[in-house]
Amino acid sequence: MEDVRALFESAYANGGPPWVIGEPQPVVVELERAGEISGAVLDPGCGTGEHTIHLATKGYSVLGIDFSARAIELAEQNARRRGAQADFRVADVFQLSGERFDTVIDSALFHVFEPPDRRRYVQHLAELCNPGAVVHVLALADTEPQLGPRVTSTAIREAFAEGWELAYVRSSSYRAIARGESAVAFGVTSGSVVAAPAWLAKAVRR
């Protein structure tokens, strides 16, 4: 875990993680517009805070957490620059406790876990969620071209098999910045924003 933490800290320190696009994922914006977000919201692995800030400006009570101190520092800077009253915290989702949420926005966190940790992660989310709470998962799919860790739809279904009603797992897209070999794979100039194949899942806590 410390190696993973160091990797993410380095990515933020160097200023150019591919998942930082300066705005929320269009999928998350559409979920909010469609009334799919309610109550107290958790944004685990919030990075530089685009989703937390977006939802805070819409009037939601939302907590953005990330185990990268640098990411949270950047998120707080972004919130101040945009005049948003957003709540951020340096925290490991596995160690978060004592709070309950009605909606979880998992944007590109689920797919970073190794298979043994995916079920443990979902089980811990169950402890953090009120009955009837909704978890939205946006994860990179096992489809080419791709630019990061990926998962199968089966992996999502298996992780949410117990204690959850899985409403759907459907094809979607995740916007990111393609550089180097990833840019070549997508056939774009390095530094371009691309729409990577993704899964969008909705699970309801029983």
C-alpha cells in the first residue's frame, strides 16, 4: 500500500496525472442532472476534487477523501479558486468510519484495487452506507484502447454480489489525458483528452 501511495503522491507532485482533466467527468454531471445523487455524498479517491466541488456548488453535503496529501492540497486550492465550500480530508477509505452516506461516487477508484481488495472495499462501503444508499462506479473497462488499470464487468458484479442490488453495469466512457504510449494507442497528439472505454455501474445497499 505504501508503494501505491508513493506512486500517487509522485503523480500529483509532478503535476500531470492523466485523470486530472480540470472538470468533473461528464458521466457524473449527467448522474446529478438525472436525480441519481441524494443525501450525504462520499467521493472516495477524490483526487483534485472536481466532483466534490461540482456537487458542493449544487448544494449537496459531500465529503471528498484521498490518501494523497498532495491531492487534497490541490483540491482545497481548486475549491478556494472556485469559491466552493467543499469538505476535503486526507483519509484512506478503508479506515474511514463513524459516518454514513446516501450516495457514493466512485470515479476511477474501484479499478485500482487488486482482486482480493475489491470485495473488501465494497464490504467496507456497505458499512459506510445507509440502507438504500446508492453507489455509482465508473471504472476503466477491459477494452482497447486503454490508458490505465482495467476491470471486467464480471469483476464489478462479483464484488457487489452480497448485500447489494446491482441495478446495472453498462458501457460508458471516462475522460482522461493521453500521453506517450497511451496517446499512440488512441491515435492522438500527446496531451489530448480522450474518452476511454469504461463501465458505469449502479448498486443499491440492501
